[in-house]
Amino acid sequence: MAQDTHIKLIGDTQSSNAYQLRDFLLRSVVSYDWIELRSDEDCLRETGYPSLQAAPLPIVVMPDGTRLNAPTLTDLANRLGWVAEPRFKEYDVSIYGAGPAGLSAAVYAASEGLRAVLIERNAVGGQAGSSSLIENYMGFPHGVSGVELAERARQQAVRFGIEILQMREGVKAAFRDGRILVDLADGSKLTARANICATGVEWRRLELHDESRFLGRGLYYGAGMSEAPYCREEHVFIVGGANSAGQAAMHLTEYAGRVTMLVRAPNLKGTMSRYLSDRIQSHPKIEVRFSTEVVDLDGENGLERIALLDHRTARTNWQPASHLFVCIGGLPNTEWAKDTPIVRDSSGFLVTGADLLVDGRPPSGWPLKRMPFHLETSVPGAFAVGDVRSGSVKRIATAVGEGGMAITFVHSHLARTP
């Protein structure tokens, strides 16, 4: 990372591309100035282009003055020096996903001398990196942001010698001769004797008509850390009733004039930690609407209003809204496993350990005499940790523990495999 780098980002607030860049920079702990263009005059003054239509927005101005016109995330990461080729032809263990579970595995793998590589397709931190404040993680009595926790873990792993391949994604995996061979999205290949899948989950979508038109233009998945400062004195809405939604609500009260949580369930019991639920329901800026869901979106250049269905009355009403943050759980990122022998459950999560056994026996195709290790999938040497694992406890502390535990099993597997 380049924490000492300070760049300038110029663009239109209603640009989804500009939002993606802001979010990426914030989660990557890169300081930046956001210059919003509201008119052609602003555009001419800041960019030298005569109009908003003529300018290749968004524009990133690097510390040395060079410009990136309408860059992709990969373009920006490459310019920051974060995109590199694998250093070795084969690794002891490859770790996919740099959330808490993957970062924990990386720390332990590198510190114990394994030739290890960590692959991340976006910003380090995963879904946890978008959490505004994590208050129930041991060792941080005043809480810690997801960004800070992830950055500390990244620095620790790097100090021990982990190799990080950022803006890379595995799209196809094959298991041959005790190795995992992965095709990456950029066309390169990666080989390892053991593999840890820590790809986590992606935010569950609202699945509304024309939803994609509003992404990054009033509709945001996650806590909206990068967008909170642009919600000053506004009325913002959050969809969800779990801890992630509660943390987002508390964070947004620092900026917004009013925060409304939209919860499909009749209460917060069973979905949100008690300490957070009590705080939310007593906060003067937060209103919680139970048995309510968003059923439609509308707006010209960006989100302007949302349709809310009250399940108690079966009535729908339109509500003005320019910022809607959605935190409604996630779906596993396991499409890469569909053509492999790896067993997934009905929701797509990776099945591991004892859950693979049928009548006390491993699944058909299991080639070894030993039983699968606790975090091992139906392919020997391929492990799953954190939220992507079937039956996992969706807590950061658990993910961190599983990441470290998986390395112990990797050692055991490698010791028995030539």
C-alpha cells in the first residue's frame, strides 16, 4: 500500500465510477482530496476541459502531477504500484481473499516460513473493511474500524514476508497431482500445494428492476464509509437489521440529519447484538421501521425516491431519498468451484470437515485413508475459512481464528504430501 500517497480525485458525485474509486482509496488507506464538479465552470477551472461532457471523468491526479483519465480500479492500483506478477512458479499455500480470515492465514503462513501468496481481487479487508466500527472484537475496548483492522493485519503479514497479488481473481480451478492450478482473470496461472479459500460473501442484492442504474449514484451496498461525509444534514436510509446495518446507522448519524433503518423482520432480536440494538433504539437521530422493505427505486440522474412496502398494512408509499445503504447479508463467492469436485451446500457455501461425512464416511472421490481435516473441503489440501464456509459463525473473531487454524492443517497436509 501507499499510505503516504496523497492524490486528487475529480469528478461528478452522481458517477458510479467515481464512487468506486473513492471507496477503493478509502479502504486502501490512501488519503485523497475529492473535488466535486457541479458546473462547466468548475470543470474548466479544475481540469482544463471546457465542459462536463467533454472531460474524461473521473480524473485522478497523482502526487507527481500525472493524470489518469477515467481509470478503472486496476488502472489506479497499477499506477500505485500494487499490481505485480507472481514471484514463484509454485507456492506451499495460496490464499484467496484478503478479508479477516485470509489475512489471518497470511500472517500465520508467512510467519511460519511457508512460501505463501495472498490473492485479492479488490481492496484488502473484504466485506469487513467496509465496517465503520467494530466494537465487539477482543483487544479494542473503544472499537476499531474495519479499514484500520485490515490495514494492521496487512502490515503484519507483509512484515513476515507475505506476497500479495492485488486486483487478481481466480476464475477456474483444477486439482491435479496434489496441486491446485488456478486460472486468474488476467490470463496468468498460479500453482500451489495447498489452498485456502477465504473469498467471503458478497452483499445480497435487492433484486429490484433497474437497480444497476442507481449503483454508486444513491444506492450503495455496505456501510458507505466513503459516502458518509456527503450526507450532511440529509435523511438517509439503511436496509437491514443485522450488526452491519446497525454499525452503518451509528456511523451515519455523525453526518446525516436523520437515519431511518428499514427492517423486514418485526424486531431486531436474533439479528443484532444487544449492545448495538439498545444504542440504536435510543438514538435521537435513528428511526427503525419494522416489517418494511424497499420495493422500487426512482430518479433521473441518480436516486431521488424509494417505494416502501409496510407488510403490516400492505400499503406502499414513495419516500424522497438520495442515499440508500443496503446491508442485508451476503452470498458466497464460489462460482469458481462449480466445475470442481469441491462440495457446496444448497446456498453455494463450501462444505468442510465432519459435515462432509455421510454415515461416518468421506464423500465419494475422497482419495485418502485419513478423514478430512476440520476446515478441509472434499479435495485434500483445499481448505475453506470464514464466511465462505458452510456453517461458519459470521463473526470476525471466528474468521481470524479459522484463518490461523487452517495453517496448522496446511502443515499437516504438506507433511504427508510429496
